[in-house]
Amino acid sequence: MKNAAEFWDQAARKYAKSSIADMKSYTYTLERTRSYLSSDDNVLEVGCGTGSTALLLAGNVRQITASDISANMISIGSGKAQEQGISNVKFVTAGLFDSDIESGPYDVVLAFNMLHLLEDLPGAIQRINGLLKSDGLFISKTICGSGPGMPLKLRIMKLIIPIMQWIGKAPYVNLMEITTLEETISAGGFKIIETGNYPASPPSRYVVARKV
């Protein structure tokens, strides 16, 4: 069974070449995120992958620290930044709890498509809260299960994921319900100010929350 960093290191090249499954939803949440950013913001993205989103948002902020546990993902992201001439995105190989992530405080922390990959979600939310300035924003998007009405595709996925993990073909995955996600964010010291499902099915929950 591979650890998470090994899994994503091996997946990095294929991940970098893959296309966005729902471009309309991605574009919409990108624009919603831009609406909360300002040119003076110091931003942290956790689980940045190959940095595509960080690079698209770079022109809207002062600085982005783009972090990921996969050194191969970070290498690809750094290469893209150099090719595009973007100098205000700093790529860091680090997990959320690692000391290599500077303590901030940050104006905004981003976590797109990664909260469901964390084994200690409450601890992660508390860590993110500690990295933010007073009244700072936490913006995330997370694929969720949907309770009794969960689509067949997700029900099958939940059954086969443990097997795939055992043979090294899948990382840890927690397809939690939307209510569980939002209750955990709120319990971690945040007030949720915007939500939505983009796409609606299977639900990918977009949440904007302010540190309280």
C-alpha cells in the first residue's frame, strides 16, 4: 500500500495531461473565488496539484504559496510558472501540517478537490484557521457523497476504493455528506458565507467561510 505522496508522485504526469471534467463548473467557481480576492492578498493553496488554479489566480493577488505533498506535482507546477512568466506563485513541496508551509498569516487559504483526501479533516480545518489572519477567508471545493440519494457511481466507488488502495491504485478517500463537511468547517472556527454544488451531481461542494 503506497503512502499518499508516493501515489501522487506516480500519478503526476498523467494528472498534468488530464482535462477538466466539467469546465463550466470549474470556470464558475474560479470566478466566484476571484470575486473574494484582492491585489494585496497573500494566499495559500493547499493540495495545489500541478498549480493550474494558482497560476490562473496569480494576476488577482500579491502572492500565492502553492503547496502539495507531491514533489513531482510541484516540479510540474514550477515549470509551468516559468514558461508562463509568472513570478508571484511560490511552489512548496509540503503537506498542510508540515513546517515548510510558512505560518502566514494569510488573507485567504484555498483547498480545491483535496479535503476528501485527508484522514484528519477536523485537525486540518483547525490548522487552516491558525494560518489565517483575523477575518481571513477559507475557500474550498470538495466532492461529497449525498446520503440516501447518492448516485450509483459513487456507491460503487465507495465499495471498490479500499481494494484499490490496497493495491496502490487509489489514495485515501472520504466521500462525506455535505452536512458533515460544513459542520466540520463551522466547528473549526469559521462562519460559512457562500455555498453551492458545482456540478450538482455528484455534488462538488463549494464553500466560502470566514474565520471568526
